[in-house]
Amino acid sequence: MEGEAYALASGTIINAISTGKGSAFGIDLKVYAKVKLIDDNKNEIKGKVLDSDIEPNLIIRCVKNVLDYFNLNYSAYVETKTEIPIKSGLSSSSATSNAVVLATFSALNEKIDDKLILDLAIKSCFDEKLTVTGAYDDATASYYGGITITDNLKREIIKRDKMREDLDIVILIPNLKKNVDVKRMKLIKDYVEVAFNLALNGDYYKALFLNGILYSSALNFPTNISIEALDAGALTSGLSGTGPSYIALVEKENTERVINTLKKYGKIILTKPNNEGAKIIL
């Protein structure tokens, strides 16, 4: 019994850490997962992350949680490969857990239950202490594609929308260390609420930029990067997640100028929005 699936990276419109409510959108960078199940009653699960030296704890946990849910004692082998830089603020953990859980459902030939898959994926991230809020915004954008606005504490989708597919996404991964100072992020709650309301009203570009400036300031990341992206022609730009990545949404005629402006700060990845979401391959 085998299954294969992929799920998406996501970019932040509103980081949910300060208020419990967030928004994200699907990015066309993928994590691919393969799961092989053996009905041997041994419940031995092994895994390998093919393109990284990180431990396979999360991907093993995802398979285990699915098998536990269905009360199965199968053994399993799971492997993943990714296009998403890890620990960069682009939802690599959410994408990985979504892809592995979906691939496990496929291997079991189980009916695809979107909410259950998301719940098991998020549970796996919590179990491995890889999330502060449950990252329902990141998880849903990774799974469904497009834009999601969520109440992370209630695990509810408030609104879904599509991102313009004719835009480029310029991702900057600067040479900066990650910083997750939850206390400082809570201090900006009232101001993030303003950005969240912009997102609710469909003003995603302003929301993304304002959120990015607020969280960059709180986490001691540079704010000038987003402003320089705007000056080079980006429609919007901001910190993604808790960084260190910055994202810029750009009309194609301005892409080269934005890349040339930002590349002095670190590595550049050029990609595009994805409104299609996670998919089963096998």
C-alpha cells in the first residue's frame, strides 16, 4: 500500500501569534511525501527527509497519528523532499505535515476528509512542538491554496479567496537569525488587529505590508527591506511568519527590478501564487 502527495508553502498576510487570528496564501513551492504501509502488526515507522539532514521526527509522527486514528498496527516507511527552505517563515512544517498525512490517507485508500487531515497534521506539529498557535492559517493555505483568513484558536476558516495568479512572488531569505519573541509579538496585538480588519475587507496588500512592518519591528528585523521592495515596484511586501523570509508580490514587468533591489540582502527565490492547493499524486 503506497501513497504520494504534495502540499504548498504559504506566505503570511497576517501573523496569528499576537491575536490568534491570521491569514496566509498558497505559494507554488511544494513538499512531496511518499508513504509505504506494511500490514504486519508491528507498528514500526521509519522515515527519511531526503534533501536535508534534519531528523524525520515530524514525518514519522504524522504517519503514526493517522494509523493511531484508524487504530491500525501497520509498519510504515515515509520519505519527503522539499522545495521550501526550512525555518524560514514559509510554513515548511505545515506543508510537510499536510503532505505526509494526505499521502498516508492515499496509501490507506481512505476517504479524503479535509478537516480531519488538517487536524491530524496540526496535531503532529503540536506533538513535535513546532507551532505556537496551531498555524491554522498556514495549514489551510498550504492545503487549499489561495488566501485563507482563520481563527486559529477555534480552528475555523472565516474567509477564503483567490490570489492573483498573474503575479510573481519574490522571496528573500536574508542572512538573519530567526527570532520568536512571543511576549514582544503580543505587545502589538491592537495594531495587528487593524491589519487583520484590512484583510477581512479584501485589502490584502495593505494588510500584508502593515503586518510585516509591525512584526519586523517587534522581532528586530529590518523594516527598510519591505519599503525598498515597494520603491522597486512591488505591490506589497512584508515579513513572512516570524521570518526571516520576506515576500513581495510583484507584477511581472517589475520583477527584475525588485530582485535586483533585494538580492544584496540574501538568497532570492522566484515563484508564483498557487490557488489549487495540496494534491494526491498516487
